[in-house]
Amino acid sequence: MEEKTSWTVADAVDYKGLPADRSKTGGWVPAALILGIEICERLSTMGIAVNLVTYLIDTMHLPSSTSANVVTDFMGTSFLLCLLGGFLADSFLGRYKTIAIFAIIQTLGTGTLAVATKLPQLRPPPCHASASHTCKPANGFHMGVLYMALYLIALGTGGLKSSVSGFGTDQFDEKDEKEKAQMAYFFNRFFFSISTGTLMAVTVLVYIQDEVGRSWAYGICSVSMCVAILIFLSGTKRYRYKKSMGSPTVQIFQVIVAAINKRKMELPYNVELLYEDTPEATRIHHTDKFHFLDKAAIVAEGDFEGNVVSAPNPWKLCSVTRVEEVKMMIGLLPIWATTIIFWTTYAQMITFSVEQASTMERSIGGFQIPAGSLTVFFVAAILITLAVYDRLIMPFWKKWKGKPGFTNLQRIAIGLVLSTFGMAAAAAIEKKRLAVAKAAGPTTATLPVSVFLLIPQFFLVGAGEAFIYTGQLDFFITQSPKGMKTMSTGLFLTTLSLGFFVSSFLVLVVKRVTGSNDGQGWLADNINHGRLDYFYGLLAVLGIINFVLYLICAIWYKPRKPKPSLQMETIANGSSAEDKC
């Protein structure tokens, strides 16, 4: 019996529901099959996002600001739907079924987009706008088909991102030292998959979109995802499956509902009189924060269904540990709120920055760089920053300060500062580009200024992303309760989502406040006639204000000491917050 137990994984089952045999399930082979799905998801989502704004302006004839908002709303919804995917995976479907179902949904979305960009009936007639001639914009039917395709892709992306990394780590047993070491390397491989998919998207796929045809590029996305799904399904018998533990969202609502229902009750003079049924080894001791929630742990008549021996109704009575878990999640919110602005800055890199690039000189010899491919400098900045941090900064910091690198809050602060400098640089560069545009005249299609002038803003924001990714993920994992790691990662992803939505909101407000009936203002229909530099300057000012608020929140926050197994040195080598989901 002891020999059999050593060959099984305690908390995992195989595809038949039997205890998972360590020699026949899990490990690198099944994990690699899962990574194929992630590569194709990145290829599709980023390949569409970084070059969508040029399609909306040039082919659908939408104004500049409207096009930017379509992209940011699409990306924001993708990350927001990650919460839905996580809820379904935790509560009903499990990670395997969630991945399979949402991968199919994303394939349908990219297929629909391929058709929408191929058929001339699904877009307005081609034309070239001029000072005397305005092109006919896409009508409601055209945009309806486009939105259907984009939001099918967003739904698929949200479901996949919620489960791929988790299902990958399920293939390794944390209680086995050998497999635990392999899991650390899995995060590096996962990041490599993210980088591979993103680099292919911003180079090869964008080139195909511009030079061969968008329908061909999106068709490649659909076919590659179909192949990835078949490869993923081929490993069904080799995977390890973890049983669902229920959604932490429900647990949070249980504490809140119980506290509200007992709001008129008085707390006992001794906190030891509050209800606690959690084993001693995993208990979280009572704290003095957010006293209102403590009322959820007051024992009252009717809290137990039958007798005191039975388990209490969780909507009426919660343990002190459960209440403290919710307190811990609430304590994360100030830091959460002050990181949203970074992702608003990030949104400009795949919208207005790409539009800037489309007006500038992009030729190298006889080759013209696609405007969307400028984001390759953004990806390069992330990889270079992570490599420098891992190989130079961390060893130096450990030798000087005795600590293995910056703390998570310090990394977040660095990311916020770099993004603010990035927007200041973007404002200065745009001011120069506008001066060239004014001198060249309104009839000049390509301005005589090199597109490489945009590299500083891509590099600064990209370097900031490398720090804030790892810092936020470290913070949300190590500072959240053990049973709510998935929930805290989802909470982090909402900062990405809200950052994109805040970008859309700011664009609408600036357009309304500074715009005019003839399509001028800061965010003019043609960016050569607007003042995009003022908009970038506004984001830089907001970044400074936000950084001050962040410092106040960081000083107020009292961090928990993370367990060694949750240190983020492996994540600093690559696993971003976006990647983790």
C-alpha cells in the first residue's frame, strides 16, 4: 500500500477520476501540450490588438479617437472576462474543460474576423481621404459584424487566460521536491511561450496583415488554434486534474452578507468568543482592521442548521480565519487602485503610438516596417529589463543590501515612475512630429521624420511594465490568503482591464472638452491636425499625481511576510501578471 501511494499524487486524479499515477500522468510532456494553446492565444490577441487601429482608420474610415477606443475596449473586455473564466473553472467546469471550450470560442472569433476582413460587403467602399473629400465611415452592420468577431475573441481570451497557467502548474506536484523544481522552470517556459507568441504577432503576423492581407493573417490564427486544440486534446489521458475547491468570490460574499445581517449586534469584549473552526495550523489570527466584518463571526441563534455539532450555515456564520481572509483582500485594494493608471499608459502603446508610426518614415532600404511592428521595441524592452534585473541588479542588491532584489512595492514604484517618464518623452517626441507635419503641409502622406524617434516611449513604458508586472504579481500572490491566490491574480488582472477602460473614458472626455464640430481638438480625426502631445502630457501629470497617492498607500500598507515558496525570483525571470492568469 505504501509503494502504491508513493506512485500517486495525493490531490490529483487522472481522466477516469482515479488517483493520478505519477509515472503515467503530469510532468513536462503534458505541460508542453498546454503551452501550445498559450502561444496561439498570444498570436491571435496581440496580432489583432497592435494593428487593429490602422484597420479601423484606413479601411473602416473611423476617426482616430474612436478607433483607439475600439481597441482599448476590446483589450479591457478580454482581461475583465478572465474573472468570468476563473469563476467557471473554479465552480463548475474545471480548468481542462474551460480551456477546451474557450479555445474553440476564440477560434470562432478569429474565423469570423477573417471573413469580415475578406468580404467587401462587410466594410465601406475604399477611398482616400483629403481636405476636400471625406470617406464614408463603416455603418452599423459593418461594425456589428466586426464587434461580434472581436468580442468572441475577447471571450475566448478571458477563458483561456484564467486557466492555462493554472492547469500547467497542476501537472507538477508541489509536495515532490523534483517536480516542485520543475514547476519553477515551467513559469520560465510559460513566459517564453508568451514572448514567442507576442513576437510572432508583432512581426510576422503584422507583416502578413499589411502586405498579404488581413484575412490571410486571421485565417492563420484560426488554423493554428485548431491545431493547438487538437494537440491539447491529445494529452487528455496524460493530464493530472485537480478537484475544484469552489469559488473564493462566493466565500467573500458570504462574509459580507453575514456581517450585514448582524450589523446591529455588539461585538464580544473578548475576540476569542468569535467563531473559529479552522485547524490551528492554518488559522489566521484576528486583527483590528475593518471591525465591521468581525460581526460575521458572532455566534447567534439559527446559525447552525440542526444542532451545534453540525456545520454552520456559511451565509450566516463565518470563521475568524474566513473573515481575516476577506480583510486581507480588502487591504490590497489601495495598492490595486493606484496601479490602474499604468495600464492606461500602456494602452497608448498599441493605439495612438501605432497611429503615430503610420505617419512617419518607416523604410529601411527597400523594406517598409509595418506600423504595428514598432511594438517589437516594447517587447524587447521587457526582455532586456528582466535579463538585466535577473543577472545584474539582483546579485548586486543582494551583495549590497543582503536582499535578493527589490521588494514587490519597490518594483511597482519603479514601474510607475518609468511609465510617467515614458509619457513625458512621448509628449516631447509628438511635439517634434507635429512641427514636422506642419512644415510638410496637409498633403504629405509620410512625414520626413524617422519612426525610430518613437523608440524612447516604447522602451520606457516597456521597461516599466517589466517591473510592475513582476511587482504586482508578487504582491498579489504573497499578500493574499492561501485559498484566494486565483482570486488575487484575477484582482490584479482587473487593473489591466480598468486601465484600458480608463483610457477609453479619458479619450471621450478629452474629445468632448477640447473637440469641435469639424473634428479638431487635442484628439483630432487626423492626428496631424490635433495636439496628441497635450494628451500625453495630461497622462504624465496624472502619473505624477497617482505616484504620490501610491506612495501614501504603500507607506500605509503593512505587508505580510511571504512564505519562501512564494518568493518571486522565478517570476522575475519572466512570469508577468498577465501571464499568470
